[in-house]
Amino acid sequence: MSKQSEQTPPAWKAGNRNYGTGLTLKIAREMLEAGEKEAERQGVPMVIAITDSGGNLLAFIRMDNALLLSINVAMDKAFTAVLSKLPTAPPPGGINPPFIHKRWIQFPGGFPIIKDGVLLGGVGVSGGTVEDLYVARAALAAGGFSLDEVNAVLS
């Protein structure tokens, strides 16, 4: 096996983390509500974006006084999490993505929305630093989605 293939994230390999459907507006609204409550608890106004499995915006909230910069950043985090099938962060193992999309973002706070190993969408949170991760975790938990990746980042 080549050194390069050893660096390929498991989510990118055939049969892993297939795209699916089933993320509804109702569930997305519940996720936004839980994320907003956590942002209030953290004391940081946030922007939260939720996309479907195609990276298309499904639901969005901008809290009062959230940084205007965070509007696009949150949407791009959710988009990148879907596109890459991974949490937003610098690339694993120091590799560069095979392509760079104009919306590709590496700031932490974007996570794929996963249920039973199927990627249903993405959540992106912006407005703080580590607070983004806790808000994303609250949103994912409210939807009943996997917390494995956000917990790994927080540990």
C-alpha cells in the first residue's frame, strides 16, 4: 500500500459514509433551536447553518449581534463537511485535499450529519472559537445524530 493511500481518510474510501436523504426541515429547526440555546449558555452570539446531503442550505439562524463574517463561514463549514464527509479542520495527516472548492473551509465547527453510517447533511457553526464545537454538538444531539466526530474533536 502506498504512503499516499494510507493518508486517505476512511470516510473517502468506497462504501464508507454514503450520501443519503431524510434530513427534514422539522429536524433541522429542532437542531437550530438546541444550538441557539447552547450558544446563549456559552454567551456567544452564533450563526448556525444546516445543509442537506448535497450541501444545499436547508435551515439557518443568525443570532442578534453575531459577527456578520460568520454568515458565510457557517454556511461554508456545513458545505465543506458534506463535500469532504469529514469535520472541518486542517486536512488529516497534513495532506492537501485533492481539490479546493471556493467554499472549502478548514476552520473547526463544521460536521457531517450522520445517522446509521449515512451522511444526511452538514452543520456549520461560526461566531466563537471552541464554543462553535459545543453549539454544533448540541445541534447534532437534538437531531439524534452521531456525536462521535464532535466528541473526538472536543477530547
